[in-house]
Amino acid sequence: MPKITAESVSLGILLALVGGFLDAYTYVSRDGVFATSQTGNLVLLGVEVAHGQWEQGLQHIPPILAFVLGVAVAEGLKHPHITRTFPYPARTVLLLESIVLVIVGTWPPQVPNTIVTITIAFVASVQISSFRTLVKWPYNSAMVTGNLRTAAQAAYTALVLRDRKGLIQFIDFSLIIISFLLGALFGTLSTLQWGAKAIWLASGIQICAMLVLNSNPKTLLKRS
């Protein structure tokens, strides 16, 4: 049986948990700004500007810019000069993100919300850009809309066309969507309970993802 890879469902579940957690964490603790959902940030920017709340609305711009920067960094990690030093980009990204999240958890409440949200948006963007395939299908490890569309399309294929592959795809994407929801729930409750340090739990999940990437697939969520 092949080793678990960056496209495995088990890894996707853990990354989706982190994605939901981070959005809930910044929304609850950092003035209603999303870390990974730039669609949400753009919507809130438009709504708040329309209400004349310019100062509040402009807070959504830095995470968007940090997200764009994260995409550039993720692409840079694929450059031959970089891969010679870091030959396993997936592991490098998970290690980078887990370290940054630990550091963020040490910051006192006095650190401006913008600094926290752009930092998290950056590492989340690197994750999203680095893990874009679930088994063999495009997916997003930290956003739901595209995954929901794929799951609905797969459900149609499975139910109407009686396609077994569609059923498998529906189950896989449903697991990712549910994991994101659970991550958001877990992130909200833990942030309300422990405040800024709750993000260490997300870092712990990232460490688990690294272990999954290097472990025996017989003991993990992976279809044979």
C-alpha cells in the first residue's frame, strides 16, 4: 500500500480542521476579520464601506494582501533552487505554519489585530496554495464554497447516474466540509475559553498532519 501523500483524504481532513479553526479564531478574537476566507473579507469590506465604516472596512485589506503574498511564497517553494535545500515542500509548509502559529499564540493582547490577522492569512495562504488536490480532484483545504459545489456535483453523479466514483468523491468532499465545520466550532469554543493561546491547538493539528504525512497508512483514514 502506498504511503500517505499530500493528496490523501486523511491529510485533507486535518488541514480542513485547521482552516475552519483559524477563521473562527480571528473572527472571534480579532474584530470579525477572517484569516483564510478572503471572500468573507471582501464582502465585509464592501458592506462596511457602504455603511460609512471606513476604518472598520479597511481592516479587511491587509489579510487579503497577505494572502496574495502567501501564494507567491508557495509558488517560490517549488523553484529548483529552493527544492534542493527543502526537497519536501509539503512538510516544509506544515512545519512553517505550525511554528508561526506557536509564535502567534505567544503574542500579548496588545499586539494589533492587523498584525495577527495578516500573519495568519499569510501562512493559511501558503497552505491553501500548497495542498490543492484531494486524491485526484482539485479542492481547497481552508474554504468551503468550491468543495461544496464539488460534493453536490458528485452526489448528483452518484444518485442519478449511478456512478460509484461519484459516491466516493461525495464522501471524500463531505468529510472535508464537515471537518472545516468542526474546526470552526472547535476554534470558537477554544478561543472563548483560552483566548490567544488557543491557536496552539491549531499548531498541534499541523504537527499531527506532519506525522500523518510520514506514517503507516494502514492505521489512518485512507482507502485501500
